[in-house]
Amino acid sequence: MRFISRARATARDRKSRPSTVIRRPSPVSAPGFEATVDRGALRGAQILFLCLPDGDVVEDALFGDEGVSSLLAPDAIVVDLSTIEHAKTLAIAERLAAGGRLFLDAPVSGAPPGAEAGALTVMCGGDAATFKAVRPLLERFSATVLHMGPVGSGQLTKTINNTIYDINIAALAEVMPMAVAMGLDPDKLATVVTTGSSRSFAADYFVPRILKGKFDEGYPVGKAYKDLASCAAVATQHMIPMPLTAAMMAIYQTTIRQGHGDLDKGAMILSYEDLLGIRVRTGGA
């Protein structure tokens, strides 16, 4: 199995489109894997897996000036593990289909610990035959692999999953500072929200890090915002009211506007801490 490492230049301006650049991948020592920066190594590939930052990067990697879609076998399957916009997924699938190639959107969930343990959850969108062909490969690094429906269903499911998760984090960011401002002990409060009825994956992951003031171990707020925008776009298109999601997006927007976009989602609590003049930290630090 061969991999090509692709990344998008971060510099951008209003007149220029972000460019795709080839970067030397880290050494891969696992048996059966070969890292390469030679796009020609993908010539004739039957299955291509992608896991990239956003829809523009996926589109550029496939169809840009150095895109690889034309190198693949005529009946190749492209499996996109990225989390991107639902509409962008449909457009990419349509463009691949025009060239006779198949597409499976297969975003993953489980965060770094799930990836390291090979216990991710994969939500797939595409026709049943394509899913069946790829499933054994997905099961190599996942504990749960689900076929959610036609193309786009995987991304739609991931968007919904992320929205529920993000609402949980936003609630912690809003309520915990209030509790500490009212005199509750941060450590005891943390014990309650990680063992009581409000317990969630968000609480288990972020609360211990909030107590330590560590906001650099998760996905950055600024980059995660695209998932919320995707959910809002679907809701707007279908005229579905989502007041909780709108409120949660406002907390994200405030966090980013206050300069915390490069920190992880737990950093949403910083805005409320600053507002109330307190810190939710072990020992009140």
C-alpha cells in the first residue's frame, strides 16, 4: 500500500487560490507500507484513501494541477476519510463518477486515542457494492464500520455527531465557570460532571485538561468551525430550526474572535473565565 503526503499551503490572499504542495512524509516502518512523494506511484491504483483537512484540499488533491484522480485505474474507488462539507462531498462524487470512478465518503470519529487503538467509528456513504468492497480495509483500523446510505450520508452523519459533541463542550464551557464563580470547588465539580448524569465523552476528555490549563491537545477551534458551518448550511437549505446549534456556534465564534482559534475546543471556556474573572483550574490556579 502506498501513500502520498499532500498538504495545502497556509498562506492565502483574496486573489490567489491556496496551492497544494508535496511534503516529505514521516518515515513509515509498518510492514506492507511505503511512504512516497512520487504521485506517479499511484498510477493504476484500485483504491485510494484520503484523510485531509477540508473539502478544498480534497478537491485539489484529486483534481488540482497535481491532482491524482487521472492516475487511478478507470474503475478505481476513492475513499475519503476526511470530514468535509456535505455539498462538497456530493460534487466530488459526481466529478469522479463522470470519469467512471467510484466514491465512498467515510469520515471517522474517535479522536487520537481511537486512532491509536485502531478503534475508530467509520460512517460510510455510497452504494452498497462499493461499501462491501472497501469494508475489510476499513476494519483494519476501526472498531465500528457502518453503511449509512448513499453518497453524502457518511458526512451528514459525521456532521450530526460532531454537532452533538460540540454542544456538550460548549455547555461545559458556559456552566463550569459560573459554578466556580459561585464558590464551588473546580476539582469536586469535575468529579461530578465526569461521573454523574451529565457525564459525556466531551467531559471525560476536556475537563481534566481544563483543570490543568492545557488547550493544545485537541483539534483547533478555528479548524473545527467548518463542521458547524456545514451543519448550519444543511439546516438552512432544508429550513430546519436548530436554536441550540446556533447558540453553540456563537460560543465558537466568540472564542475565535478573541484569538483562541489555534487552541483546542476546551479553550471555549476561556471567554467565560475572562468574563467572570475566574479560572476553572486545580487548586484555583
